[in-house]
Amino acid sequence: MPQTVLLAEDDRAIRHALERALTLEGYQVTAVADGVEALAQAHRTPPDVLLLDVMMPGIDGLQVCRVLRAEGDRTPILMLTALVETADRIAGLDAGADDYVVKPFDVEEVFARLRALLRRTSPVPANGVPGTSADALRDEPQSQSSPFSSSDKQISAAGLRMDLQARRVWRGTRELELTRTEFELLELLVRNAGIVLDHSTIYDRIWGYDFGPGSKNLAVYVGYLRRKLDEPGAPQLIHTVRGVGYVLRED
């Protein structure tokens, strides 16, 4: 069965072009023109993934995200936005979106991000561990001095504990509320605690596509993840290795 996409975009030309491109790519697409229609359609026939424009009349894409997340709907959401400021992107992530594409966009980038989101919602494999983009690194042997530890269902490092089945995270006793992409990024860092992961590796593991040196996508997610992790008087956990990438460690 083809995977289903609910597309909400008020610009008719963009909506029709995306609907056609997605259909040719093999998706089953339902296209609507505003947030009210998007919510009604999502309730009527839940899709595999939502593709939402941020700026729509009436109920905008951010409000659609908030309503669905408040209802407990965890369907992956990819935002389309013409807003390029970091604060605007953070607002989308905070509303519950999993990823975003900035207009004007290359349709191949939209396809790549949709594929990455849909991979993360694939069925749980026989080993009981949800299929994630971090799987390729998960099974790499850890040295005996590694700060990373794991069980079948939980992993921990640097004072962080992650329940992989329940998709829950704690720093100490404080539980963190993370979006799907934030969870996957933190899982990758925790599994490789103390190891510097370069930008290309992270892009490949999390998004399945390297968006190149000009992309700020990873920096936005790391910054937002830091805001949720950091505590007054506590050490920073995610460190930038300038020109290389990021590492999780507790100094």
C-alpha cells in the first residue's frame, strides 16, 4: 500500500505542484488549502505523515501541530516555511513539528525529509528495539571505558536515561519533553557518548541525507535540544567541536 501524505498549503500553485510531485513519487496524497481542513481530514483519515505550511489563513500550521500533539497524535509532521530566522524554526519545533523545509525548496529535499520521518515510524523489528536512524551506530562495539551503558529497553550516559520503548527521557529525575527528531538525535549522541560525531554522520543517521555545509538544520536542532537539557549550575552535556561536529559528555 502506498504511504499517505496529508498536504496543507494555501498557495494553489505550490499545493498543486507538490501534490503532483508526491503522487509521481508513489505517495497517496490528500491536499487541502487551510488548517481547518487539515485538522478535519487528519481526524477523518489519519495519514502516515503531514506536510504543513506554516503561514495559512485561519488556523495556521503551528496551531494544527499544537492541536494534534495535545490530542496525543504522534504522526510525523514536516513544516513548510518561508520564515528563515532561527526563532521561527524553533517555534515550529516547539509546536510539535518533527522537521522543516525552508521555501523556496528543492522537491528532492522534501522527498528526503519525508523518507527520513517515515523510516522512524516503521514497525518495531523482531529484537524489540524501534527502528531508528541511529541503528547503524547502535551496534558498534563500545570500549570498556565508554560512559555509555544500555539494556534491552534503556540506554544511559552523562546523567541521561532514555526509555526506547516508551520514548521517554530523563536528566536525573527531571523528564524532558522531546519531539521525534530531538529524541532520535539525543539517542544517537547518548549511544556514542564521548565520541565526536561529525556533521555528515549525524545528517546521514538522522535524516538519511547530507544537506551540505550551508545547512543550519542540525545547528537548530542541537540548540533547541540544549535548551531542554541544560540546567542552572549543571554542566553542559552537548559540546560543539568546531569544524567537526558534536559530542555528548559530562565535564
